[in-house]
Amino acid sequence: MNADLQNRAFLFGDAVWVSFYVRNSALFLAEECYFFLMSSMRKMRMHIPVDYTLEYFQNYFQTEFLDKNCHEGIIRMMVYRNSDTANLAKAGVSNFCEFIKKDDILNIEKNIEVDLIKEINVNNNLFSNIYTHSPENIYAEIYAQENDLDDVILLNPQKRIARSSNGNLLFLSEKSVKIPRQTEGAYISPLMESFVTFLHKSNSARIEEVEMMAFESQKSEEILLISEAKGIFSVSKIRNRKFGNDRFSEMLKNWKLSLN
């Protein structure tokens, strides 16, 4: 019991989450995910131990997961602040990891139905872009379950699209892929950034970081959801509007081929 009472993640949500990826029995985007972890810890003003190097995590994941037949999936990692000193900026940190098995993190998991939620919104500040304690996400997840939805689209205080409760949204129309700006409340996402970089370099689509009003989602031909924690999903329906996924599926296929 005493250990729990000293756990600041449990008491105050004083923690950050990041994802690392295992694909084809090897870490994928390890460097990008590592730098996202470092950035998230700095934003939360956490002390970063000197041994928290990329090599340290590569070796740690190798021992804890890859050597134990974890060949395809997501490593979810929470780093939380300890209560070992009154000076929180100098307090030590601990971490917790779990492995979520996937067939291939770059596959579309499934088609999902989403809707807008207007009862709550997400802020668009420094902490909106990292994965930390979010009562908005908890509320949104329950709302989705109670309304037979897979996820919901969250707006910012200006009533523009920020993200879903699980991740970032990409809107495809003609030759453009529109993505809400991080200043709108979208997450920083190494997985999405890798995909978007491929689209740009391969001239597969024109990438536009935008401010998007809620009704504009209905104008899209296809919508993709990329979640650091859960993977990639195709949005098939928002209210009465249905969407395809042929073009995004082809883009993802070409992305995977470029990595082989």
C-alpha cells in the first residue's frame, strides 16, 4: 500500500506515455520514438537519468520483449515521477512497459465508426501534444461505448478539429491529405510523421497542416486514424456519411514496400 501512495502516476497522473514499435522482430522508428520520449519528459519537467539513452532502451526492449518472442506489436511505456524528494524537478523517475501484440502495426486494424462530441473539448497548449493524463480521453471513450461508436472526434475551444480520443486524423480529398496542426491540439506522432514524410517524398499526396472546422470532415473522401497506442484505423462512417479506404490502403501498402 505504501508503494502505491508514493506513486505520483497513481496519485496525480504525473507521467507520460510513449509507444515504441516492433516490426519484423526488430524495433521500428526507435530513434524517433526515443526523441519523442525525451521531449515529453522535458515538457513535464522530469529529471532525465543519464542512463536513459537510446542504446539503453534498445537493450532493455531486446531483453524484455524481442528475446521473448514478441515479434510484432507495440511497446507501451509509461515514465512516471517518483516521490523520493520534495524538489519535483530533481525527483527520480521509474517506468512501466507492456507489450500489445499486433499482426503488423502498419496494417489497417479495422474500419471504425466515429462521431463528433461537443460536450467537452481539448486544449491546444504545450501539454496537448503529448500523451499524459487526460480526463477528456476517458470521458470520450465512455461516451463512444455508450453510443455504439469506436471513437469520437474531439474539438478544441475554437470548435475546430483537434484529434480523436485515440490519435490523429488524416483527411484525404483529391490529391491532398489534410492534418490538423499541432497548435490545434493534435498529438505529436512519430508513426504518423513517418507515414506523412513518405507521402511527401514519394509525391503520393500533397500534405496540408490545417485548421479545420468540424463540418469539413464530411467533405473528405477518406479518413485515416493513426494512434500511437493502438495502430491504424480507417474511418468508415461519421453519422450518415460513409467513407471508403481504397486510396489510403494503397498508400499504406506502398509505404510498407518502401521499408522492405
